[in-house]
Amino acid sequence: MDKLRVRYQTIELGDDIDIHLRTLRDRQQYYDHNGIAAKAGISSALWPLFGIVWPSSIVLAHYLLNYPTKNKRILEVGCGIGLASLTLNHLQADITATDYHPEAGNFLEVNNRLNGGSSIPFQRVDWNQRHSGLGQFDVIIGSDLLYEDAHVSLLSNFILQHTHADSEVIIVDPGRGRSRKFIRQMQEQGYQCKEQPQKPTDYLEQPFKGAVLHFYRTNSGGKQEACFEKKAE
């Protein structure tokens, strides 16, 4: 494919927030003229996945609407098309976005201009990377990240490197069967689950069968609670 085909869409959040997005037209798009994606191990089948709005990212964006962001440095991992980062930027949060895909940063920049927001720091990172230079964050967020078994350890270790002793992690998982392993890994790092009220997902075209995994860890320690998945209705 010599040219990417794109589409423009608007995601409505709450009563008064519209996030405008330039995304790939469909999952058939592919353009790696300089071979960067191929060298990074991103096949033609996987290449377009970053540029689609997935249900998990919409759930995460809605979840963040009422999340207290003041004085918190927030990192989005696997930002893809950038919906959650754009939402937090609209809410004037301190958000940094990351992704492994070589085109994610370009699409995020275009989408940020569409929404008239302030610049969002972006860095292309590999979860295997030992020294990303990003520093540590108060909150790490992400959606639909556990595609392969190896991602469980890679993601949890990346989180460990980039969080303070007092920190939170919010991951929306669509139910690919690896969340239990991820929960156990997070528990080993001292994280507990924070119960959140279930909220309907009637803004989606189809029922959401995944879960919002909201972890927290405090410097003071305390009793280790059983972690669980909080499913959306």
C-alpha cells in the first residue's frame, strides 16, 4: 500500500467533551516505506492496530473523566491513537504518552492539533528498555496491553521502573485471558486493588466484557489485600 487511508471521528465523553481523532480507515492499512516497523518486529498484520479506536481505550477515557489528576505526573503506556492522553490533556493533566509503534507519535501530534490542546510529550519506548530516561510517575495508565504472555512480565517490570513508592496503575483489559497473571505480578510489586463503583458502558456499540484494573501502592505498606478484576457492565 503506497498511501494510508484515514478517517476522522469524534468520541463524545460525558456531557460536554468531544475528542476529535484522525485514525486509520481500517485494519487493512499498512505503510512502512523506511522499514522501521519491520526492524522493530512489527508485522504488516500488527502494523495498523495502533491506529484504531478500541473499546478498551474508550472505557479508559470515560473512566478518567472523574479521576483526580491534580499534582500527579501521569504516563500512558501503549497510547496507540492517543485517546486517553488527549482526554487528560483536555482536562489539563500532566500527561506523557508512549508507544512502541513508529507512527504513534505522528498521529498523536496531529490529533492534538485537531483538539487545540497544549503539546503532549511523547516518547517511543520498548518495554525491554532498561533506561528510557522518562523518570518516575505518580500514575501509569493503559488499555488493551496484554496481547502475549510475555507482555505480563514486560509491562509489570516497566511499571516498576517508572513509578514512585506511592503510585497508582489503571489498566483496562478487554479479557484476553492474561489479567490474572498480571494481577499476581503486580501483587508481587506491592500493589493492591482499589475498588471502584461499576459504571455502565452503554456508550459502546457492544457490551464490554473486560475489566478496569485499578492498582495502588503506598510507601507505608499495610495489609496486602486480594486483588480482583472490576468488570464494567
